[in-house]
Amino acid sequence: MTRAVFLDRDGVLNEAIVRDGHPYSPETIEDLAIVPDAVEALGKLHSHQFQLIVVTNQPDIARGKIAREQVMQINRHICSVLPIDAVEVCEHDDADRCDCRKPKPGMLIRAAERGKIKLSESFMIGDRWRDVEAGRRARCRTVLIDKGYSEGLQSQPDVVVNNLSEAINWILAQPQQTR
């Protein structure tokens, strides 16, 4: 079995578009801005044999605000720039009551089954409480990149950091352990 780092997309790998203290996804590649330290930071994880898996809620597909193809185009672009091994997308809204929309752990669990990943030795990096809770429910250690959004935390991450590089450095300093 292998270890993975699950990464939220918007606000972690690319800059979220923040309006009135709330983060939003980019709608086009032109709106997409990869965080400056992403290539180097993710390269460090890959050199330590972590699988890198994006897990992203994209409810605007269900809401009819963006086409599935636009989201996939952004994901393909991110994968062409960053060393990502897989992308899991939840296209649902909360009302759909699916098992994949974070804070539920469905995307992490499915990716773990496919990739033979040991969740208790893996990590979830996110910028919102939903990411932290999904990681905790999947039995991963959790990292919150604090972006100062105007929303609270519903569960505590294992660590709070300021950016992706700090998150990766914390992960690489952790001993292998199981929860």
C-alpha cells in the first residue's frame, strides 16, 4: 500500500477568487492562477513517493453555472502544469446528498481503493472546513491553509499553515504513523 496527499483544488493549487470573504472557483483557464510555490512543493512530495490526488467539489456544475467540460478543461490544465496523479470531482450540490461531496469522504475513499492507498498514512490539504472534515472522516491527517475566509471551522485540522510550501514541509517532517 502507498501513501497519498489529497489536495483541494481551489485555494490550494490555484488561487480562489474571493468575493465578500467567500472563495469561488475560476470559470475559465484565463481566470486560473496556479499558486506560485505549487510546482516545487508538489515535486518534493513526488520525490518522497506520495501519490498526489486532487479532490474538488464543483457544485456549480449541478447549479448550471458552469459546464462540466469547462471544469475538466481547468483540471487538465492543472495536471499539465503540476505533477498530479489523479483528479476526483464531485459535481453535486449539498441537496443531492451524495457520498462524494466534501465534507463526506467518498472521493478520498474511492481514490484510495483504486490506488491501493493507506488512508491512515495519508494527508488532506485544504483551505476550508469541508476539506478538513473529509480528511478526518477518511482517517487522514489534515492540513488547513488559512486563507482568512469569513467562515468558521467545524473540526480542527492537525495543523494550520499559511501556504502550500508550509503544508508540504510539515507533511515531510511527520513520521509515518497510522491512526
